[in-house]
Amino acid sequence: MNTENKQWKSFEEQLQLLKSRGLLVDDEQAALDYLERIGYYRLSGYWYSFRQLILSTTEAGKVEYYRKDEFAEHSHFEDAVKLYVFDKKLRLLAMDALERIELAVRVDIAHLLGEIDTYAHHNPTVFHGNFAKRKIKSGKHKGQTEHELWLDYYEYVLHRARREPYVKHYMVKYRKLPIWVAVETWDFGMMSKIYAGMSVKHKGVIAHKYGVTDWKVFEGWLKSLNFIRNVSAHHSRLWNINVLELSKPTDLDEYWQRLDNTRPFFYFCVIQALMNTICPNSHWKKRFISLIDEFPAPKSNTVKVSDFGLIEDWKNWGLWR
């Protein structure tokens, strides 16, 4: 194992290192500006695919591959920046839709559970037993329920929001926030977890509103969209990332059956399916299609827009027409 510390490099030295490895730099001053404003490490996620791919076979016959430090022929610094800008637009587009989805589902949950109990989010009897009664058997949270853990985090976010006028008003007057007010403090992950903790009946009611007959599918969608939301919110690379929080493949139609649920496009299809209910007159899908049409294919031909997970003739799919 190499334990030698990485050495600090000036921006000029960083650029020289890239050039020594075969990355073509058409405008050195512009490249230095990008290194100063965006950073070497963040940009490295976009030129990683430009590095030479080496295949090898182990003694056991297993084929493995790794990336050399040297770049493939015709790799340009400018192409990595264009991919970064494309990805930034994609993340912003995702966040625009995910905000609408988050707000809509939060209202659905609050409206449904609030009719049962004004403070339903505090009431374990409102939720499924696996969420509200079953104790965690090991680890640092042993003996607690998932609902108790959720409430612990809720108290944390409530404390952070304590100076918000609406929070201050309700806490002073009632000591608690009604669920339809409390949802304003939730993030996407909190919303996704409390949906997962609801009764099967209540989960089905909300899922059906969005045309999803199986609440398990809708639950999986929310978990995956939370992953996409976190990637986007933290400015991480999205366009060709391996999605870690996977939803199950679905057979809603033959197009859905052809999608790869490990690729981001699957989840943009989920977003569009939900947007059809939430904002049926939105131009979001047109903006998405226009952005995909602008994909900046690099001169080295090392990455293609299909790496996003696009399927053939997807524009003819009713979901996107």
C-alpha cells in the first residue's frame, strides 16, 4: 500500500500534469480559470472516461479493466468542461422537478394523515407496525423503532428551523406543529421514510393518485429519487453515475421494460411520469429533450449520450411525446 502523502500542486502544475498525460489544452488561460473556479478533483470526474482503458485477464480467467493515467487520443480539456456544464444543467433540471414532486407528496401525506390526527407524525398508531413497533435488534440504535429514529431527526431539523416565524408561532402556542405545518420542515429523505412507514392502505391511496397500482413501486421510486436529489443538491456528477438506490424494473409498457434501472435515465422517466400528474401542462419534458439534444459528445469518442441510459426511439414513447 502506498502511504505517501499527495503533494500540493499549483494550478499551473495541475495543468502541466494533465498535458504531460496527453490531455490537449486549446486555451491554457481558460483551462487555468476553470481549475481555479471548479477545481481539479471535480473536473476529474468528467475527464475520467477520457483516460485510456486497459483490459487484463487474471490467472482465474476473469476479465478486469482499469484506467491508465494517460488520456486517449483526441482528449481535450474543453470537452471535460462541456460535459461538466451539461451535467450542471441536468442537475438543475432534476432539482426543478424534484422540488415539485417533494412538495406534492408532502401535501398528500399531511392531508391524508392529518385527517386522522392533527399530530399524526408523532402518533405511532397511525403507522405500520414494522415502522412504529418493531425494535431494531442490533447496532447503536438497538431497542429503538424506525419511527423513533425518524422523530429524533425531525426534532433536529425542527430545532434548526426554530427561528422561522411559523415554527416559532406554533411551538410557543401549541408546543407542537400540526402535520400540515410540520411537512414544511421535512426534506425529501424524511418524506420518503415516513411514506415507507405508513400503513399499506394509506400508501396505496397515494400511489394510486399517481397512476401506480403497486405501492411498493411508488415507495421504491421515492427512495431512488431521494438519491438523485442528493446527488444533484451536492453538485456531484449525475449524467452517467451508477445509481446506488435502485428501484425495481417495471413492466408498465414495453418501453419501461427496456430501461436499465442502474442508469439515470430510468429515474428521469420516473420524474416525468410523476410530473404528468403533478404538472401536466409543464414544459419540463421539452426542456429535458432539448438538453439531451445538446449533449456535447467529446472528440475522443470515449463517452456517448447512451451512457445516460437512453433507449432507442425513446422520443416516440408516449411518456415523452
